[in-house]
Amino acid sequence: MSIMPLEKNKLESMIREAFPDATIILEDTAGDNNHYSAKICSKIFNGKTRIEQHKMVYRALKGKLGNELHALALETTGK
């Protein structure tokens, strides 16, 4: 059984669920629903290190990274 790619709207929905106030810019960098770049700006990131911010995003993806989502170039900032 093959793993289906993660559609952009599903990816954005998962991020939005974890960071409701976020400004989210997603780009499907390869046109395959499998390689994305994401810019996420949320007040939830305030006072957190970049590593902590990225871990928060990875947790929000609930194990999809490395499975349905092959690659995610991530940029996070606080508001």
C-alpha cells in the first residue's frame, strides 16, 4: 500500500489547528504535494527558540512528516 501525499489544504489545516492566530504561507515547491516550504508567524512562538518553534510545528503534523509529507522547509517567527 502506497502512502498518499499530503494536500496543501490538509497541511494548512493541521498547522492552523495548532496555531489559530498564525499567518501561514505554504508553497508546494515540487508540485507533488510532497515537498513544501512553510512560513508561519504566530504569537505562540514568542519567547521560544527556533528549535522549539520547529518542534512545535512537527508535533502539529502528527507524524505526517517523513510519511505523507516528504520534506518541509520551515521558517517560523513570533508576532
